[in-house]
Amino acid sequence: MPNNNDQLLREIYRMTRENNEMMHRARRSAFFWGFLKFIIYAALLLAPIWFYVTYLSGAVNSMIETMNKIEAANPQAQAQFQGIQNALAQFQQLESRFGVSTSTATTTNK
């Protein structure tokens, strides 16, 4: 009977070692893949930020400066347009004083 118990103990010891090795590999694999997932998610999160800072930042700043210049020029353009309208109104007043008609509309007499 001791021979059978020794064989049973050896088999249990072998299975325990196999289980321990499998668990060790599983922990190592879980750590490796978890770390790899962390790196991938970090890259997916940080890549757009890096792309913006590296390539788009200058273009966006330039576009914002251009928009600010356009917005600043808008009152000047409106003032010039108002000046043109005033000049046209003065011209029409002078025209009406002298009785000169510059309209192209023609009337037909019947």
C-alpha cells in the first residue's frame, strides 16, 4: 500500500506543479496583454492631440488670425459702402437740381 500512496502523492505533486506553471503563464499573459491594451488605448487617445499640436495648430491659428482681420475690416468696408451711398445720394440731388435725367426708362406716347 505505501507504494500506491507514493505514486498517488507523486501524481498529485505533478498535477500541482502543472497547475502552478499554467497559473504563472496565465498571470504573465494577462499582465502582458493588459499592458498592451493600455499602450494601445493611450496611443488612440494621445494620437489626435499630438496630430493637432504638430500639424494643425499653426493652420488653425493662422485661420483664426485671418478671421479676426476680416472681422476688423468689416466696419471699414461698411463705412466705405455708406460713403458711396452718400455720394450717390448727393449726385442724385445735384442731378435733380439741374433737371438732367440719367434714367434709361423711356415712355411711349399714345
